[in-house]
Amino acid sequence: MILLNMTSESRTFLEKNCPEVLTTDNIGQALDLLYDLIEDKGFAPPHYDEYNDFGREAQRVYDDLYLSN
């Protein structure tokens, strides 16, 4: 069951990294979950002020969800 609009690439990323997003139809809740994931795993040391590769991909998914819903 598809609850939120997104690309297949975003769906694949979420299935692997944040599947709870796929169970909600509330875009605010979905974006909050994804934001928390980015905060936890998306920044590169040493200063943690730039995205790492995971963070860039997660941000693209965040943007996709935001713009598609």
C-alpha cells in the first residue's frame, strides 16, 4: 500500500534505512522521522557541518517527499 507519493529510488532508500516512514500517511511525521535519521547518520566528521554521502542521499529523499506531497 502506497501512502505517500515518492520516487522508486526514495522508496528503495526508505525500505532499507527508515521503513517506518512507509507506514504513515502523515507527511509531517514522515519528514520528522527522516530528519532524525539525517541528524543521526548524515553528517561527516570532524566538524559535522557537512553531509556525508548518506546524508546527501537522505536529503534528496527528504526533498522528494516534501515536494511530492
